Amino acid sequence: MNTSAAESIYENRSTDPVELMLQYKRTGDLETRNQLVMHYLGSVKKTVMSMRSILPPNMQYEDFINQGVLALIDCIEKFDPSRGASFDTYIFKRLRGSVLSYMRKQSWLPYRVRTAKRTIQHGQEVLTAQLGREPTQEELCGSLSMSMGDFDRYQMEISNAEMYSFEDLIENASQLIGRSNTEEGGKSSPEEHVMQEELCEVLQQAIDELPKREREVITLCYYENLNLREIGEVLGVSQQRASCARTSGLAKLSKKLSDYLNEKEPRNVK
């Protein structure tokens, strides 16, 4: 069911979604399920919008919404109200996971961007060693025989790739901490709850340790859901500088999170 079809079937109704869920589990009535889809369609759209910073520009917004609706329907089918968990909590991770999974399947990051990332990083390391300092953008472009326009474009695409990789890492961390949550209706065990709190503390500490500009960019990106253009306007910097700060900050957060997961994985993998 795509969103256009879903929106044309039913108008929003004031029926309690909890009662609707219980009714659907008793009867299996498709009309009741469609009412649930319409009720939670806003959650799907909100989830996709919250991830707009990493959505590739060559993909249609509606495609991600449709993937979210499919994930929502699957959640409705698998959810067990008798376990006492909140459906809103249950679908949050599933919806974000469905967006990331769709991006992964589409292999949206072009090979040329991955190649450019390696080339720019290597060129920066070589020039830094030669100059004894960080090279300017002009110096780096000259060394790489790359135009400023191409450099800025690659930096934007690389920044989006880093954002996606970090989101993917967060998703993997969630799966590691609560592998059975999906099958158990989203109800976390006390041990999983403690690990989730610990993960949040690790990320918060890593954010606090970032340089001021990187911390500001990450905060505006994740807590205010601003894109790079909007972040640049708020901070009074160019979009390219905001992109570089986000790329650098996310790389450091990814390293911290990867180190944490490497420590936790041996005792959690069965």
C-alpha cells in the first residue's frame, strides 16, 4: 500500500489506536488495520523527515515514505499487545531501520564518491606531512588537480556518506543490544535497558569532547534536524565548512562507538 492509496481509503478517525490494535488482533479485519496505518502515517513521515540530512538527493521522498508504510504494516502484524509494550516505542527503531535498509539495498553511494574520499584523505595526509600543518582548500585542490567546484561537491557527498555510515552504525548497535526486541514486541529486558543507557552515555561523552564547531554542527543536525544549508546559516559559515565539520565530527563519533561495540560484542554474540 503506498501513501496515496492509504490516504484515499480512510479519513483520520478519533478511535483510540490501542482499542483499534486490540480489535485488529481479535478479528484480523483489514479495514481496522488500514485505520491503524492512517493513524500512524504521521509517525512514518516524521521519521523520514528526521533523517532528511542523509537521504540521497537522487531518491524520491515518496519512496522512503512507502518503505516506512511497509515497515509499519509489518509492525502491526507482529506486535503483541499482551506483552504490555507501547506500539509507538516498538515502531520507532523499526521505521528508522527500514529507511536505512532501503538505502543500503539501493547502493546509493557512487563508486566515484568512495574513490574521491580516499583520494582527498590521502592527499590531505601527504600535504600535512610536507607542510607541517593542515593544508588550505586551495592547496589541497592544487595538489590533487581538482577544481574547487568538484572539491566542494565531493565534500558534500562524502559528508552525507559519513552521516549514513554513522546512522547505520547506530542501527547495528541497537540490534546488538536488543536482538530479541522485535520478536518480543519491543519489550526490553533490564539488562538491555542498562546497555541502552550506557550507549547513550558513551555518545553524549563523545559529543561533549568534540571541538566547539563540530559539536555545534552535530547538535544542530541531530537535535534540531537541520540540513547543512540551514546549519551554515545558523552558524554564519559556508555550507562547505558546515559539511567539513560534520564529516570530521561524525568520524570521531563513529570511532568512539565502534570501540564501544568492539568491547561489548564478545559477551553479547551468541
